[in-house]
Amino acid sequence: MRALWLLPRLFAAVGAVVLALALWRYSREQAFVAGASHATGTVVQLSVDRHDNGSTAYYPVVAFTTGRGDSVTVRSKVGSN
């Protein structure tokens, strides 16, 4: 019977911890976005990865210019097949 009394409180405690972590992460993301700069990028290439199992994944390579005038080219970590 004691376990039935403890279980809802345990779930509530775990939920409170998860909610606190989510709020902390949200506040950090908002602070990052507030201090970040915006730039318009152009897809200049599709990078191709062929895996041993025969699948192929394509990743965009994007070029943009920073506010200081530096040219940056970056390959996305997110691709598609």
C-alpha cells in the first residue's frame, strides 16, 4: 500500500525536475538567439555520403558572409537520402 502512496509523488517529482530542465534550456536558447547575428546563406553544393550498407545521404553546403565581412562555408549536420 505504501508504494501506491509514493508512486504519484515520485512521478510529480520527476516531472518537476524535467520541467525545470526544460525551462533552463529554453532560457539559455533565448539568450543565445537574442545575442546572435543573422545572415542570409546560399546553398552552393550538395555533399554526398555513401555508406557501407549501400545508402546515400545528401548534405547541403551553405556559404554566407558574417557581419565582419568574413566568408564562411559550412556543411550541414542534417542530411537526407
